[in-house]
Amino acid sequence: MSVDEDSEFRPGHSADRLPRWTAGQVAGRLGITESTLRSWHRRYGLEPYTARQGGQRRYGPDDVVRLARMCELVNSGMRPAAAAGLLNGAAPLRNTQDAVITAARRLDTATCSDLLIQSVHRWGVMRTWERVCRPSLVMVERAQRRDPDCVDNEHALSWSMTVALHRVHRPLREASILLACAPGEQHSLPVDALAAALAERDIAARVLGAAMPTPALVRAVTTTTPESVLLWSHRTEPAHHDAATTIAGLGPRLIVAGPGWRSTPVHWEQPKSLSTAVAMLSEPRSDD
């Protein structure tokens, strides 16, 4: 199980109930040796945020996330010293979330977007989305239900997230993946997050964004002939199902994502998380 998928690493756990691990457990989890872990501590200062317990280092979820990002950066070809320099001083993700919400409530979009850009750079798209963006949106939306006039906070937060996600470099190659929102669907942030997460893995995708009418989707599919099409829907609408059925009939692999797809044919693939969607679209299409 990856760090992103482990429920212990999701928001909602108070600090006194968070698990702690030994160096050996963390090294095994990350697929590195304890000597490598000790070398990172000694050479690059990647000590755990948490205090020692019983004379031994103990690692919390934020420590493991930071070390997992170190592994990702090194495995991608970055020198360990450079990767550690990027991560040193990076605040725990829960602190970033608090700062992002504070900036959004002040309508300080410059600070909010800068915090998110830094988080994406340090922690990657998927961790930033799951640990900062999603919980921040939930908190702001709850506040909006209590006070509908604070919709400006949600707009400031959404705009800042869009800015950060669009800063991720896109591969300059022909794309075989098409990402779009269902007809009338205005919630396009998850599509932006998916495109950015794919780009981090050097996977190109065409992004059409919000509220794509069915005729426009058909034209896009027939002119670009993608291998895979993902349609996002936040709310259940018959027109969304009709659009997906039409696209499936054109031949590409169809993936439907979002809470709007309540009842779908069994052969429609439906990821339940960003990491699952990335995994699906990273694999070559398997024809029955």
C-alpha cells in the first residue's frame, strides 16, 4: 500500500493518535536500507520532525511522506544533495493546509497560490491534492454552507489551486489521453489535478476542461482518436450518462470519475481516487 492510499496518512487524525515507526520499519516501507536512511539523516539533515522516544528515532506520517518524496526525486535522477536541499525546511503538509486556508479566507491569492506551488514542487501533485487541496476545499465548503456569502473564499482557493496545478510542466509529445468534464459540469479542478499528476509522470494528456457539450466531445474524440477518455462529473445528470454512452460507442477506453456516476454499466471503469485514476491511465489499454 502506498503512503497516499494508507488511511493512517489521511486528514482527520489528531497528533496524539498518529502512529510512529522505527527506522527499520520506515526503511522497509520505502524500499531502502537503514544505512541509506541514516546517511540521509547525517549528510542532509533529513531528521524526523518528531522527537526521539526511548533514545530511538520515531517517524510520524509527515516524516514518511517527506522521505518518500526524497526517494521519488532520487529515483527520477535528481542528486540526493539537490533533492534534500529542496525538501529541507519543508513544513509538514498539515501546516501547509492551515496556511493555505488562512490565505484563502483573507482572499490573499498571491500567498495562497505560492504556498500551493511550493507544496507541489516539494511533495508532488498527488500528496498536495490529497493532503492540502481536498481537505482545504472541504473546510471552505462547510463554512460556505453556514455562511453562503463566503463563496469568495472558495473562489480564491480554487483559483490558487488552478494556478499551482497549471505550473506543472507538460510533456511535449502527442497525447493519447483526453480529459474533460461532462456536459454542464463546471467543477474542473479534479481534471486539472489529474492532468498535472500525469504530467509529473511524463504522461501527456489533452485537457478540455469544464462543461463540454456532447457534440464537442464527439468532435474531439473523432479528430484526435485518443486511446482513453476520462469524463468527470460532480453531480448526477442524465445528460452526463448519455454523453459517456456516446463516447464509449466511438471506441476509446472510457473512464468515468467523480461522485456524479452513481449507476453505470459494469464495463465502465470508475476510479475512486486520484492515485487510482493515475494508475489506470499509466497502464496500456488492454483489449478484451
